Amino acid sequence: MDAEDLFRKLSNGAKFDLKKFQYDAQKLQVIKPRPVVGPFPIQINSQNEIRKEKVDHEEEISELKLISSITADGNKKKQLSNKDIKNKEAALNQEKINRFRNQQKISVRGNDLPPPIENFEQLVTEYGVGQDIIDNLKNLGYSVPTPIQMQAIPVMLKNQQILACAPTGSGKTAAFLVPIIHHLKGPRRKGFRAVVVSPTRELAKQTYRECLKLSEGRNLRIHIISKASIAMKKFGPESSKRFDILITTPNRLVYLLQQDPPVISLANVKWLVIDESDKLFEASEDGFRDQLAVIYRACESENVRRALFSATHTPDVARWAHKNLKGLVSVTVGHRNTAADIVEQQLLFVGTEAGKLVAFRDIVRKGLTPPVLVFVQTKERAKELFNELLYDGINVDVIHADRTQLQRDNVVQSFRRGDIWVLICTELMGRGIDFKGVNLVINYDFPPSVISYIHRIGRTGRAGNPGKAITFFTENDTVNLRSIAQMVKDSGCEVPEYLLKLKKSSKRDRRKLEKKAPKRDRISTVPLCDIKKQKKLQQKIQATKRKKEKGNEDGPQASKKKKQKP
Ligand SMILES: Nc1ncnc2c1ncn2[C@@H]1O[C@H](COP(=O)(O)OP(=O)(O)OP(=O)(O)O)[C@@H](O)[C@H]1O
């Protein structure tokens, strides 16, 4: 009888939720004991350990000094030279650093590596970072650094170029913003000295907001390129001198750079940060990679430093970074390309396309705890599902590339405020977006890649909060199913055994799926006679929303925009 059978027997044959009863299962060795990999629990739990280790380490060093003083008196056989003591001290220090990195699941490669910080105060004492930045961090509720912040901040403070990979929701944004704000000090009227590139406008806006908060009191001029600022011809060689930090999507920046003559200069840029670097390196239809090349060339200063951040790692980016970035330090937290295991994951077989709505309604019937994010593969399907759920009377909205920027902004705001409970979205929202407290992510359509799965489900389980992700799959979703099932299992969640034994999909099929979404039946169960009724309802809702949006535009948003003006 193996341990699992024994466990079942002890529990009267009941099928145990191994995730829920993880502690008992680990004790009975039904599952392997797993260290908590989520960034937040590790560091919070380990604060006492850190203190204890510090004491142990100090004791070791003073013991070393004591031995040497005894030997100096000639009471011991071998006298330790000063050099020996120094070497031994350095070895003990390194051992301590390694132990700490192991605890925090930080692995690091490169030369001249700074030790990780254990608390934000060390930034003041060891790197001369202003207390105002630490206060700003504290005001945001960041009392202890996350593992990526522990290691990436010192690396960037030492002006080293970095390739960083850490789980979704683990605080990468502050990890690159803090050193940049420190380096730039205050406004200089030299034009942009730091650029942060993000794949979507929503993410750029979020980073912009975090940058404003972290740099409060420094008067740095932070700018985000908007359609309006382009239309108003806000840029020009002189006017852009007023700014210090630029946060943007690649296409808008490239548009300005490619004007004849260019209306924006990146000649004084000291830091170029590529957030979601693997996405921006994709040679996709969006042409991100080509756009990135234009930006890269425009940052022509000899001293420009680059920092690449993402939750997922692709060999392409790593190869490029190692080849092109001098003195590169690579920092990885946890295992590469794994799902944040603070998220409880479930793979749900729904048979056919029609089964998805049934399953969704079943989840709603059992009780849905908002906010909920629902991912579909295309904007057409997002609209279809929206119509269905609207008909069900669910408090739902939808975001996709066809909506106007104002609509997109308003939807994001409403979802953040809790006015919308269920938000249907496409891959657009898959990366980087930090909605506080998303309880559930539903992959209504199976993700096109393992990387996409990691980012999508990473919209929940952020900043140490638990989350849940349910992924529907039909009999046609075979590509990547096995890999994703393995990932779910490795995170300690249950998956049906047969999924792990499926045939591995070919590279060609995986590529094909990434390039083109598979054909699926329309999402629609609304009887024809009700369609008219539904359209009317929709028009009514849209009209109310438009009214609201107009109100918002004239109201607080407009005054906020005025405030941000340089
Ligand atoms: N040191 C900290 N202590 C507490 N909360 C933090 C800390 N650092 C960041 N956070 C919070 O954690 C959440 C996730 O941070 P962030 O958006 O930077 O994650 P990320 O690693 O960039 O995620 P993704 O890979 O999905 O883009 C945010 O809500 C942020 O405010």
C-alpha cells in the first residue's frame, strides 16, 4: 500500500483535497514537502530566521577572532595570519549571503554581485538612497522588500545592467523604479533620462502611477505619451527637455522618433527599462521587436544602462542580453517559467464549446466571489460572451482593443473600484496588470501558450494574497494541455492523471497556436426572439455608460490631467 492509498484509507476512502490538506498530506508523505515559493510568505515568515542567522553569523566571526587572539598568545598550535582571518571572514560572509539567497529562492549570475538587502533601511545606510524614497515605499504599505527587490535594487544601484525574472505579482515594478528614482535625484531639464517601455497602455499607466507615488516629493517630471499629447504636438526638441522619465508603449514612442525630424530625443537616457521583456522581444505581428530596436538605437548615450524584467524567461531574450549587455547580472526568483503557486489552479474539462457556458453558469450558480477576470482568445469572442453574460444579468463589462481608449480607461477604473464584478478580456490584459484582490481568473478559452497561462493566472494571487484560477478545456484543446497540467501539478494542485500522460504536442503545433487562435463555435445561447430585447438593453447600458464617461472626462480626470502637466 503506498502512502496515497494509506492516506485514503485513513480518511475512509474519501478523496482528499491535497491542496487544502497539504500539511497533513506532507506529514504522511503523500506529497513532497514544498517550500512556500510565493515571494511574500517567504520573506514575512523568515524575518525571525533572518535575525537569528545574523546573530549566529556574528557569533561565528567573534569566535574566529577569539581563536586568533588565543593563538596570538601562543597557546594554540597554529597562528592565524591576518590574511587567513580576512579570507575566513569573507568566506563566512559569502556563506551567509548564499544561505539568505537560497532562503529567498534568489539565484544570481554575474560578476561583482552586491549582496541582497534584507530591509529597505539598508538602501539608506549602504547605498545613500534618500529617506524620502523609503518613506514613499512605506506609504505604499511596502514594509519589507520582496525577493526580487532585495536583489535587483542593489544591482541597479550599482549601475549594473540586469536581466530579471520573478513570479507574477512579486513587485518587479518597484524593483526597477526605486533605483531609477534614486539615480535621477531630481528634475534637471536635460530631457528624458530614463525610459520604461511596457507592452500595453494599461500597464504603462499603472507603472506611471506607481512612479508618481514612489517619487513623491522629488518633483521629477514623469511623462506618459498619450494620443492626446501626440495630437497636441506636445513634443519638440525643446519641450521634451522639461521631462525626466518617460513611460510608454513602444509604438507611440517609435512614432515620435520616426518623425522627420524626430520630435523626441533619447540622447540623454541613462536607464532604459524593458518591462515584460519577453513579450517585447517577440517577433510578432505587433512588430514589437522592430520597435524595440528603434528605441534601443535612439538611446545613444555611451553610458546608457538597460534593465529587462519579466515573470517569464525566454532563451531569445537571455541570449540577446548576454551577447549585448556588458557586465550583465541575471537575477531569477523561484523556478523559471512556473505559475505563482499561491494560486489554486484547476483544469476543468467542459466537453465542447457549448459546455463552457454551462460550466460558467454553474460556477455563478455555486457562488462567484468578485472581482473575476475572464480570458477569451479574441475580441469577437469577448463581445459574444459579454452579450451572453449581460443577458444573465451579471454585473459584467468587457475590454479589448476595439474599445476606445477612454472606454478602456473607464472599464479599468470601474473594475478597480469594484463597480464591475466580472471583466471579460483578451490577452491585452494578460500582462502586468495589477488589479488588487482578483479572486478568480477563468480561462474561458484555453491559453495559446504556457507563458500566456502563467501571466493570465498571475492576475490573481498577487502581493501574497491567495487566488484561484479555473481553466476550461474541450476535446480540441490538446496543444499545451499536458505542459500546463504538469505545471498545475508541480504547483501542488490536483490534476487528473491522464492529462499528464497525453502525447507531447509538437513544436510546430505550439507555434501555430501561438500565431493564430483556433476556430471555435460562436458563444451564443440566446433565443432569437430575445435578441431584439437584448440589443435594446445593451443600447440603454451603453448610453448610460457614455453619459457617465462624459461626466468623468469633464470631472476629476480632467483636473488630474491638469495637475500632471509639466
Ligand atoms: N515590498 C512590497 N510589499 C508589499 N507589497 C508590495 C511590495 N512590492 C510590491 N507590492 C505590491 O505587489 C503587487 C504586485 O506588484 P507588481 O505589479 O510590481 O508585480 P509584478 O512582479 O510586476 O507582476 P507582473 O509580473 O504580473 O507584472 C502590487 O499591488 C504592489 O503594490
